[in-house]
Amino acid sequence: MQQLNKLIIENKALQNENDTLKAENTEVKQRISQLDENTVRRVTAQKDAVIESLNTQLSSKSEDVAKLKTDYNTLWEKYKILVLQWNDLTKQPEIIEAVKRVEERKEQETEAKREEQARQDRYQGVLDRFISEGNEQLKNFSQSSRIDFEEKEAKAIYYGIMATATKSNIALRSPQGAKFAVERFLASMDWNGCGNYRRECVAHWTTLFATDEVVYTEPIIQNFLSFIDYMSCSADTYVSLGGSNGCADQLTNWDGTQKMGLGATSKKKSQGVSR
């Protein structure tokens, strides 16, 4: 009997715990339901806010498009009026003549630019030929056993160095400028067929020649530049430096008097340049 009463009591206790758990479970479900409802309300509010913003932007853009269409139509009408006015103007003899003059001036300007570019190309070409001929004469000397420049070689080398200085924008009025110019001139040389020792000797002699044995005064430099400019005026005016008719000693003023050439610039009066 006691055992039965004990089981009854335990059963009632279990029922009470079960009721308690049911109550707690119901409360948890209510809270979860409330949480889901709050989340839905928040997401819905955000969605509504985004939709409202997009609708506002769409409305604004629609107004902008409508305004642009109106502006376009206005401009198109103005354009058609201007076309009609222009067509009327182009039929006027004065306008036809003015347009013709403008086109002719454009053609003249284009031709002048083309000619100036061609002249600049010829100018650089003449300098290159001076440098090339100077290189050639120095190469011939380097492959000989001589220690003195012949007059023809000296002239070609002298004007080749001046052309190098002009092409490289090197001022020859200072010893340092002359040194830079001869270094650049020697750098353009083709030393094939010349031994290293001979090459060093020739380079040293050329440097001495350019820095100690000739001078570069302002009149001589301007004379040379004027002569280059004169020769660049036509592609057929270049005359070789070599030979008895070479141009190195034939530089003349515009009045026909002879300009100062290499013979007037050398500090030594000799046919060769001694070392």
C-alpha cells in the first residue's frame, strides 16, 4: 500500500513538471512568434523605404528625360533654321569669295608647314652629310700610317665636329663644349679596320685638334650656320667637302665676299696638323 501511494505521489510530481514544461514551451513559442513578426515588420519597412526611394528617383529621371526631349526639340528647330540661313548665305557672292579665300589660305598654310618640315629635314640631312664626310675622312686617316691630317681631312673633320655640335645643341664657344662635341663626333665613328692602339691615338689627336689647334668664334659659327641654312633651302645645293672644289673653304657672305674658313681658324699654319 505504501508502495502504491509513493507511485501516486511521484506520478503527480511528474504531471506537475510536465505542466510546467508545457507552460514554458508555450511561452517560448510566443516569444519566437513575436520575434518573427518583428523581423518581418523590419524587413518590410526596409523594402518599402527602398521602393519609395526608387520611385522617387524614377520620377526625377522621368522629369529629366522629358526636359531633355524638350531641349532637344528646341535645339533641332534652331538647327534647321540655322541650316536654312547658312544655305542662303552660301549663295551670296561675297560669302562664296570669302570661303574661297579661307580655303586658299588653309592650303597655303598647309603647304608652308610642309615646306618648313621638308627644309628642316634637309637641314638635318646636310648636317648628317657633314658629319658622315668628316667620319669618312677620319676613318681614312685612321687606316693610314700618317700622324698628320691632310688639309682635306682637317677641313672635313673640323666641319664634321661643328655639324655634330649644331645637331646636338652643344655650345662650341667654351673648351668644354668643344670637348663634348668631339666626343660625340668620335662616338659616331665606324672604327672597323682600325686597331685599338691606333684608334686611341687617332681619338687623342682628334681631340687635340678640336680643342687646341682650331678656334670656334661667333662669326665662324654664324658663318657655318648660315651656310647650312643656305644649303638646306634646296635638296640639290649640297656640295661635297672633298677635293679642290670642296665647300669647306668656299663659304661666302651674301655679298659674294669670302667668309672665314678653316684656314682662318687654325692656330697652326701648316698643311698637316702635327702631334
